[in-house]
Amino acid sequence: MSRDHTELPNGYIETINRGIEYVRRLRGGMTSCACSREEAIAGLKEKLRAADAVVIGAGAGLSAAAGFSYAGERFEKWFSDFSRTYGIRDMYSGGFYPYPSKETFWAFFARNIYVNRYLDPPKPVYEDLYSLVKDKDYFVITTNVDHCFQKAGFDKTRLFYTQGDYGLFQSTDPSNRKTYGNEAWVDLAMEAQGFVRNAVGLFEAPEDGLLKMEIPTELLPKCPDDGADFTMNLRSDDSFVEDEGWHRASAAYLDFLESRAGRHVLFLELGIGMNTPVIVKYPFWQMTSENPKAVYVCLNYNEAYCPEQIEKRSICIDGDCGDVIKQLLQSR
């Protein structure tokens, strides 16, 4: 009989604590690789080939490389009416706007969820990454909530979405620790605003361009189990629901790390900035430091660096994650 999820080890907390303790004891500064980009990519290609296991840590920069921009043309395509009416300039800030009603709030979020969870990214960065590691022993930890890894073919038993999922609701009743899929509700909420399905089944604005910025009151999302309002299953405070699936993924992450300890492990950090370094960056530094056979790789725009302590076993590439992944594929 399987253990209750509350009895499972919490890899999320354990790795964060180890990473924080490592950074507290860290002596010396940060450094970037002195080698050229070409040398760094060639070195990464060789380290990837030789790795016994690959641990991928992914942040917002990876989805940005795949075209999941929260502003600009993509925002204007789906939210131009919200922009004109409320002065909103991007999807992120739009999530915090004080809308005049719940009906308007959930109209905005229905579009936000649809665009960032149920549509595929414009660029095949996640598919390319999967092609690189599909034959390796891999595990993924990510702060992204857009489900792109699973859509690209990654094994869901090797994925840990630490911060939630745009495709899940949770009850506002704190005693309810379950999550609920929201795809059927999103479809209804999109239709209620006037979006129509095209020939391939995707929503688009009607020909006259007229859309509603609210949903009917009866469509406001409610929990079927306790009748409370729904909210997004996104980590913002202590009310975030870590459900059974979350706990099992957290335990699987820790098991993967501990069962590969001491082997040739490649810690591949993709698009992780300094908003939440404790979840991926600090633990990756700590685990690389403690395993002399490990290699730390950081791909990021303007934030590609590592502690001097692990410089000799690190590769830092400043640039677009998608471009580097594509170069790796082309050079195989």
C-alpha cells in the first residue's frame, strides 16, 4: 500500500534549505565563463553526451525563448480591449488590476489561462530540448506554470511543477487541499466573451472583433465540493495548495537526486533569474559543489554566472536559451 502523501519526503523544502545554507557559507564572488560562446557550446555538448543523468531547472526565461511573451504583439492580440479600457500593458500586471467586478476579473483570467496554458508556444524550444535529453536519464524541476514540458513530450513522472499550474483551480476554503482541472470552464468562459473556434479548433476573435470583457455571473468558478469560490493554483502565499500530485512530484525529485548522487550529473539551468533563486539556482550550486563529478550549466540573458568555487565545473552562456538548444541539436 502506498504511503499517504503527507508522509513523503519534501524534496522542495529539503533542497531549498540545503541551497540557502550553501549560499550562506559561500566565500568568494561570482564569475562568468572566460571561454568563447563557441567553446562553451562545444563543452556543453560534450558534457551532455558524457552525463549519466541530467537535472533540468527551468524558469520564465525558457518560456520567453519559446515565444510566451506577456506583453507586445501577443498581449495586444488577446487583450487589446482590456488595454484600451483599463490601461493594462501586459498579462502579468493585468492579473493584479482592481477590476470593477468578479465577472470582469474572471473574463481576463479565462483569456490568460487559455493563452498561456492551452495554446502551444510559438517556437518549438521545449520540443527541441526534449530531443536533446529524451534518451538520457533526466528529471525536470520548474517554476513555470504553463505546462509546456508535458505538452512537448516529457514524461510527467519526471516533472515537478513547484509553483502550480495555470490549468488548475483550488478552493478558497483553506481546509480543502485538492486541485481541480479548469479546461472545460475556460472553454465556456471564452465562448461567453464571444470567442469562436476556427477550423483547427482554436479560439479566435469573431470577424466583427466585438468581445465582452465579462462573463455571466452564473459562470463564476465555484468549487463543486465545498461551494466556495475558486482561485488559481499559483503560489503567491501560504494558501497555495500543494496537493497529492505536487507532493509525489516533490518526493520523486528528491529520490532522483539522491539515487544519482556521486555520478556524472549535469545540472542544466535554463532561464532562471533572481526572483526565485532558492528553488533551482542555489540548490544546483550546492549539489554541484558537493559532487566532484557534477557539472553546472547556466543559460540566461545577462545573468549567466556561477560561484567561483565551482567555476572549473561550470559552463555559463549569456543568451537566448532557444538559440543555444538549437545549436546543440544542429551540431549533433
